[in-house]
Amino acid sequence: MIQFTKAQITQLQKKRELWPEAISQLKEEVSEVMAEPVLVPKTGIANWFLYYYCPKCSVQLEFNRMNGHYHKCPACGQAFTGEPYDSTWWGIINSRNYTTAFKMGLLYLVTKEETYAKKAISIMTEYSKYYKDYEVHGDIPYNGPGKSGAQTLDEANFLRSFAMTYDLLSDVMTKAEQTFIRDGMLLPGAEFLMEHRHNQLHNHEVIINSAIAIIGLIFHMDSYVKFAVYEPYGLLYQLEHGMLQNHMWFEGAFGYHFYALTSFFAYEKFALHTPHSHISHPNYKAMMELLVDYLEPGFRIPMLNDTNYGHTSSSLYLYEFAYREIGGEKLLYILNELYKNEKRDNVEAFIYGVDELTPCVHLSENYHVEEGLSGNTILRGANGRYLLFKHDSYGGEHDHYDRLDISYLAYGKRLSPDLGTTGYGALLHYDYYKNTGSHNTVMIGEENQAPVNAVLKRYEELDGVIYAEAQADWTAPYTMPDSYTIVQWKEEHYRSVKMTRKIAWTDDYFAEVFLVTGADPDLAIDWVMHVSGENILAFNGRPAEGFSVKKPYRHLHSIKEIKSDSPIVTAYQDGEVTTHIFGYGFGQTVYSAKGPDNPSISDINYRIERSFGGEAMFAHVITSSDGACKVGAVSFEALNGSMMIHVKEADGRERKLFV
């Protein structure tokens, strides 16, 4: 066995008496597959699990192992049959088989109960009967094809899990079983992955490399290990080129930041006791520590770019292995926070964690990159106030074309959040969530922002106010990331444009000014912000019939418009929290609307301000309270292309911002 030493196995077998909940959890998670006959597809039919979403509600369908032809939405109750749902059902069967087989291997390792080993071996043997004849299939965007699944990514997860299971159970398999699984599935699978790995930076390639490398280590295939670990676009290359200067994985989403780390660490867990482990590489620690600076109040992970609610749910358990091998106060802090609200009795802690965690506290502070760099700024305040200012670099496939976006939280509520996305096979992923116009930023000509690297231009504190300023300049030289991308933007709408957003952050409110120059005078310049709750201070506008047929606006409804040369105030009530937006009026058209929240079974409010003429200035003061509004009055004064904002606070204090 490669992934555990004899001493570790002995320790785990002794430790299981002290971790009965973890053993019970493992047994529960494998119980369904243990109780039923082995179920595998005889042909390459399995489809992409992200098709298993309701097209109306954008929520995952209910899975029933006993019925592959009936797929029900838990939100609206509608049942779906046929494609792509039936073939996706097989994809989920595959996923459950390979994840369960590995857990059965762990159960055998620590309990020596042979029934688990026999079941896992029978699953691998059954797949090995058919694997070589599985059809190459799949047309998923951005992905290569698969055999057991519909993309090379699925193939790698399938093969890596079975390879790790093979390693756990090789001593209890007969020579015939070992040979049959090796030659029928694992080696041809590795060859398929090597044929279809792309020469690009991507989380997919990390997953693919990890599978090839693990199979190479098991069967002493040095060429596999060299290809997957050491050659260009191998694991080391991905680790050293995929992490940005700000320590974020280049795809810009915590879902993929941790998805990549999951596969890096899957390899490291396996290779730890071989000469091919690189667990001490400093980029691992830097990437794991980054989350501390970004955490939202309530110990939540920001929904940046292509992150959905399922992406980050299990990511925090990676810190068990990382802390054991890397250490550090920030990693320990994450684990301490994780176990404030749950018992530390999970399988990851049992198998890969230290025996005990020492107490650790960390004071959450504001965060920003150095001026002149791409990244994000995090501003914090009393009452759970939190602002994420997104001035990062374009991240390729999983980007949302939303430079200079903001996400705003207060009083425990995501009042104006980044919506993230839903399952990629659902209609609203590409049609709504992924687009510039469903984010709190500016869009030109109702088309997505073109790739650009935004940078922080200023960060300083003056008289108790924090000023943060960032710029996205499409006139500056730009190099695309080394990653395959489908064009979903209008380059010609942005190539002459420069945008600057300025934030002034105080204890009770923040002001913002958004400047746009260089746009085509005939194109609409739209400032967009969405806010949760009920619109309780709507302006008396007229219905805006035929507002737009373009995505994402075509999913908005209840649209009203008003044109004004004076400030417009709107307010939104979310439970006990009220959010006011005081806006500068200089002749732009202001729209109120409703659009899909996430999930799309409920709505969120939109405020859209539209200007023409090639240049625009938008200015606002935004405040939230659980009682009386903390801002009494706001006035705006445009001064030679800049803005002075006068704020009279509820207690009578007056401030001048952006002087």
C-alpha cells in the first residue's frame, strides 16, 4: 500500500475506538450501495450531473437509485423523464459507486470487516468488464470527452477514486482480480486521460493529472508520473502558474480555488510517503491561508464567479489534512471556527487530521492587495457590515465578466450579494447568473464586459473613512490567461473604455462613485445593483415595456422607469433590516425591476441607472439599519469630473466625502 504506512494503519485501527461517530458516518454513507446489487452501466451512457437541475427553479432534482426514469424537482414538484435526465442518472450512479467504493476501502482498512472489501472489489470488477468498450462521448462546453462519464473531468474523478480504492484493497484481492482491474480499467483509463489532457491552466487538468499520477505510482509507471507531475501543465506547473500574486487560484472563484486544492491534496495524500510529494510547496499554504481574509460574517465563503452553493460545502474539511502537514495559525483558526457549530467527528478529521486541535482566535480585519495589483478589497464594520470590492483579473471559463463588482452584507444578511450561479446545465447559468448585468457593476450596450485586469489604485484611511479606488482599463495592454475560453462578450463595446469605482466606507454607510469614459455615445451605460427584501420606497414610474430581450435582462420583470434630474431614494425591507440607496440624479433613466435570486424560486430587487453619451458618472450613498435610517440627508456636487458627497447623519453629524 502506498497511501498509508503500516504505522498509520495501526494507529487508525486503534483510533477508531475513540471515533465511533466517524465509523458510523462511513457505514451510513455506504449503506445504500452495500444493500443493493452492484449497478453499473454496460455502455458509455452516463451524462453530466449538472444537467440534473430543474430548468425553471435552478435547483437539483431528487435522485432515486431505484428509478432511473423519473426525476422530480423538490421546489415545483414537476417530474422529468427522458434526456438528458435519464443518462445523467447514470452519471450520478457512477459517482456514488466510485466514492462509495473508496469509503468501503477505508472501512476495511480500519475495521478489517471483509464484506466492505468484497463489495468494493465487486464494483471495480464489474466496471472492468465493460470499461474498455465504453463509447467516447460528451459535448460539454470547455471539456474534453469521457468514457465512463461525459467529460474528461468525470473520467479522472472516476479513475482516481477507483485507483485509490485499488491501493487500499490490493492485499486482499487475488492476483486475477488485480490483473483484471488493472488491465481492464485503470491502465486504459490512464492512457485515455493522457490522450485528452489539455495543455492549459485549469482545475480540470489538476484533477486529470492527479489521477494519472496516482495510477502511475501504483503500477510503477514512471512515464505516467513524469507526464502528470513534472512536465509542463503537470501538477507542479499548475501549482506554480495557476496561483496568482494575490494567492487566489486564477479562475477567481472559491469553488474552484478549493476544487483545485482538493485534487492537489488527493494526490498529496496518496504520494505523501514517496519522493514525488510536494506538500511543503509554499503555494499550498498561501492558497489555504487566503480564505481567512475573505470570510464573510457567519463563517461563510463569498460566492465569486462560478461558485454555487454546493461547491464550497465540504471544502473546509480540506483544512484537516492541510493543517496536519503544513500547520500555521490561520489554518488552525479555520478548523476552530468550523467546529464551533458542529462536532469534530467527520471522516476527514478521523483519517487525516491531528488528534486534537488547540484553541485559536483571529481578529477579522480589512484586507486589500497592494496598490497597482489585481485582487479584491474586503471592508468590515459593526453589525456584521461587509463589503467585497472585486478588482481582480479575468479568470477564464469560470469568470462572470464583473470587474468592479461589489457584494454587500450587514446584520447577518446578504443584502446585495454576488449571486454566484446554479448548475451549469440549468438554463439560467449562461442565460442569467454568469452575465455582467446580474452583478453590482456597470455594463455597456447590454453586453458582457470583455476580459480585463482591474487594479487597486488607492487604499487609505482619512478621518475615520476608508477610501478604496479601483480601475478597469480596456485601453491598456492585456494578455488572456493560458486557459481555453469561449467568447461570451463584446470586445468592441469595451476596447476604448475606462471605468473607475471609488468607495468611501464609514461605520454606518458607504458612498460610491462610478466613472465611465470612452464608451460609444450610442450605447447604453448601465449601473446595476440588486438588493434583497421588499421594495418599500419605490418611485412612481411608468411601466417599461420591452425593456430588453438580451440576457440577463430578459429575465427581469415588473420593470418601471423614471427620468430625473434630482436625487432618487429607494429602500428595501429584508426582515428587520432596511437598506436605503440615495442616488445622484443628472438626467439618467432609473429603472426598478425584479429578477431571479439564487435559487431562482424567489426574486431579488434591481435598481438600474442608464446613461448615454460616451461618459457617465453614477454616485450613491448606501446604508442599512435594523431601526431608524442612519442617514438623514444626502446631496451630491459634481466638480470637474469628480464628485463631492455631503452626508447629514441621523445624529446631526455632517461629512464631506471625495473632496
